[in-house]
Amino acid sequence: MSSTQSHPAQTGRLAGKVALIIGAGTGIGEAAARIFAREGAHVALADIQFDAVQSVAASVCPDGTKAKAFAVDVTNDDSVRQLADDVMSIFGGLHCLFNTAGGSLPQDSLVTDVPLEVWDKTMNLDLRGTLLGCRYAIPKIIASGGGSVVNMSSGAALRGSGKAHVYAAAKGAIVTITRNLAGAYAQQGVRANAICCGRINTQRIRDTYGIPGQPGKSEDAMKVDETIKTYPYWFGEPEDVANIALFLASDESRMITGVSVPADGGRSAY
Ligand SMILES: NC(=O)c1ccc[n+]([C@@H]2O[C@H](COP(=O)([O-])OP(=O)(O)OC[C@H]3O[C@@H](n4cnc5c(N)ncnc54)[C@H](O)[C@@H]3O)[C@@H](O)[C@H]2O)c1
């Protein structure tokens, strides 16, 4: 057997890199954990649901040498700082950060109606969480010789017709902060990009908003089938987004920084 066959993790699009995925317990982050590990990265997998992320880590790498689970609450400064320190001391470096913990609340609505607790929860999770991930991971990426940050935004940041105004504001701010990260850290070898995706078939989405042919609990669920008539590429799988994150995390995208990829099936284009 050649050395490549006996050590598949030595090859791949992220070979030799350490990637921290925050929000890796389910959904898009879980898909990214599997794909990044398949592409040769050592993966630090963090989530507030520790049991979930532990089982993802165990299935990605049963002997624990290339995947490790971490408990984190992205809304908590000390927790995220500790996570970045632990990743560095366990893996000895950090090259890629994928900030994907987040999500909208079904109670989100127009600015004139939205309960302010939706503002606090959404801004804390989506915006403060993303900011804290960057705040503590970027210095580690710089200390490791440079790398790539990928932040999860949303198609909601690119359109003005959505009805979840707080989520749109949080995800819009992620587009803007990502552009500013690109400008601030390019000289130190750090790229930063965001993904603005359409509707993705995760458990949270199935439960709340439904999927084509199966409405969920929210009113918005009724619109899924209607929307895909005009935008057939708008509804995707977690792996579709994880593959974009893989490209942005890898050196294949080394000329790209400061952009937000509209992976929304054209909904922001026509
Ligand atoms: N699924 C979609 O349709 C869709 C569309 C556009 C954007 N997004 C964005 O993509 C990202 C992932 O979405 P998803 O559908 O995979 O969601 P998900 O709920 O399946 O995964 C999010 C993960 O984040 C974790 N998390 C939640 N709060 C946390 C906290 N305080 N600290 C640490 N981890 C926490 C959850 O436990 C979960 O494992 C989110 O930022 C979401 O806003 C999703």
C-alpha cells in the first residue's frame, strides 16, 4: 500500500490544515465537518450541543486523532476565547475558521412588530457569535502563518423583501464585517468571505419552515413550493453549502477575499 493510501488525510484540498467549525453539531456545520475531514483537515468541531458535536467528531474520526469536539457558547466571550486557546494547544495551529452557528427565530417579523427579545437573541447568536469567533480565531490564524475565515450570512442579507427584519439585519452586518475583516487582515495572510445561501434542508428548517411538498410549522412554510417554481436552485442540501465553505477555506480560492457568495439559486439576481 502506498503512503497516500495508508494516510488518506495527508492528501485532499485541506491537507495539512487545522479547521475550526463553530456550529458543527448539526446541519451545515455537521456536513462541513465531514467534508473538511474527508479533504484532509484536522477538524476542531465546536457547538453548544456537546453530545451532538461529540458524536459528529466520533463518526468523522473514531480514534480522535484528527477530529475533536469542543463545547462552546458563541454568545459568551470567555467561552469563545477558551475555545480558540484550546484548539491551538491541542492541534498546534489554526488555518481555517467556519463560523456557522446561527439561525432565525420563527417569531422574527417586521421592524414595527418584532418582539425585542427576538432582537437580543438573534443579534447575540448570529452577529455577536460571528464576531467573537473572528475576534479569537483570527489572531491564532495569523500566528499559524495565515488562512481563511468563512462566515455564514444568508440570502436574507441580499434582498429587501424578507419579513424577518432582525435576522436580515444580523446577516447583513455579517456581510459588512466580513468585508472589513478582509481589508484589515490581508497583510497578515488572512482572507475572509461569507456565504449567503437560500433555503437549506436541515432539521431546524424542516421543523420550522418545511421543505418542498411538506410544510413546516411557520407561515413561511407555505411559500417554499411557490418560491422554487421561480428559483429552482434556491433549495439545497447542507453539503451544497459545505462544498462552498470548503472552496473558500482552501487555497483554491486564494484570490478571493471580502466577498459574500450568493448561493441563493439566483434569488438575489432576478
Ligand atoms: N438552513 C438554512 O436554510 C439557512 C439559510 C441561510 C443561512 N443559514 C445560516 O447557516 C447557519 C447554519 O444553519 P443550519 O440550518 O445548519 O442550522 P442548525 O440549527 O442545523 O445548526 C446550527 C448549529 O449551531 C449550534 N448553535 C446554536 N446556538 C449556539 C451557540 N450559542 N453556541 C454554539 N453553537 C450554537 C446549534 O446547536 C447547531 O448545531 C446559520 O448561521 C444560519 O443562519 C441557514
